[in-house]
Amino acid sequence: MRRRFEGKVVLAVGAGADGEGWSIGRATAVSFAREGAAVMVVDVRAEAAEEARRLIAAEDGVCIAHAADASDPDAVSRFVERCQGELGPINVLYNNVGIMAFGPSAELAGEDWDHVMAVNARSPFLACKAVLPAMMAAGSGAIVNVSSIAATRWTGARYLPYSASKAAIIGFTRALALEYAAHGIRVNCVVPGYVDSPMMRSGLERRLGRDAVEQEVARRHAACPLGRLASGWDIANAVLFLASDEASYITGVALPVDGGASFAAAL
């Protein structure tokens, strides 16, 4: 079986999960390892990073875990240096950090806006800034960021800072891709729709109550044109494609992975 990332190093930022199950980040980190990559998994929660490492190690993959706030420049410098020191030059950077703040936009505190933007938009910038010099020296590299369907359409959820930050990721990706194309560095992003993930389910439980979660999940399955929500693995497959040599002529792309939801009349 061909392993697309044999001998490569992947830095996966935001590879944990909000509870049990397969988040986008967890599924993607495991997928990279299954295809031969040595992976550093980073999450703000040490236990989440360690669980991703444990899953990879259980399949005889190579992985180190690191707990850090990816919006802190010093912390980012430290985990990039550790990754390079312990695993080698970084071939792929995967930016998956993301948080939400809910509420009517007119009632949101400025601190909520600042926090979401710092985590969702500044974190990818800091990680890219830290890995780009080595990628330029190597003349190659792949960066894959994670945006959201909330960047491109109204989803019915009141999370203005999240929508704005994920829209910023698309612009950020395109600008960075063109700036560094001459250095052999490709930059793309995936744009997931609704994903049946631990984060989605825990968010629904906080907002709607535990008894309403399954009903809302069923509604979302039915609303998707393909008849189901994505799994973390669906998004992981798209990330790995964009990071692989199979996508060697693709850069600056914002790839919807949403089961057709971008074109649907309602969600």
C-alpha cells in the first residue's frame, strides 16, 4: 500500500477533540500518521494532545504531543523548534485551531470578539510565520488551513466572530499562497460544512440541552443534500489530498467539503 507521507514531518496544530469521538483534528492527525508521516500534535489541552498521540502510537505511528496556546507567539516558536529538533524539517503544516462565541451580535462583548479572532485568525498566522523560513530554505512545503461554511453563508447560528474569523482564513490562505508560490510552498484551505463531531455535539448540548441534541443532529443530517453530515474522516481525506503531492499544482484554493450544503437553499 502506497503511503503518501512516508518520510515526511507534519505539524498538526489543533489535533485534539472536545470529548470522545473523532474530531476533524484527531482524525486528520491519525490519517497523516497512517500514511507514514511523523506527526507532532498540538492542542491547548495536554490531555487532548496526549490522546491523539496515544491513538497514533497504538497503530505503531510516530508522534509527539505538545500542549500550547497557539495564539501565543512564544509558545508557537517553542513547539515549532521542538518539532524540528525531534522529528526533523516540517514538510506539512496543518492549522485546525478554532473556537466559537455565541450570542446576538449586538450583545457580544468586545473581549469575545478579540478572543475568537486571536485564536482562530492569529494562530494560523503565527504558525505559518514560524515554519515559512525553513520551508523557503527547502524550496518546498504544504500548508493546509481550516475555514468553515460559516465564512461563506448564513448557517442560522449566532456566532459572528467565528464567521468573520473563518472568512479571514480564506483571504489569508489566498494571499499567502500567491506570496510564497515562487518558493515552492503551497497554501490551501478546506471549508467544512456541518460535521458530526464531539465539538458540535458538546456545543449543541450547552445551547439546547442534552435531550435536544439527537433531534438537532438528525435535522442536520436530513438538511444536507447528500443526506448526512460529514465525519471527521471526510474532512481529513480532503486535508491529506491538499497536502499531498497529488495536489502539487493546487494552491490558493478554498475547497468546500460540505456535502453540497454551500449550494443548498437552507441548512
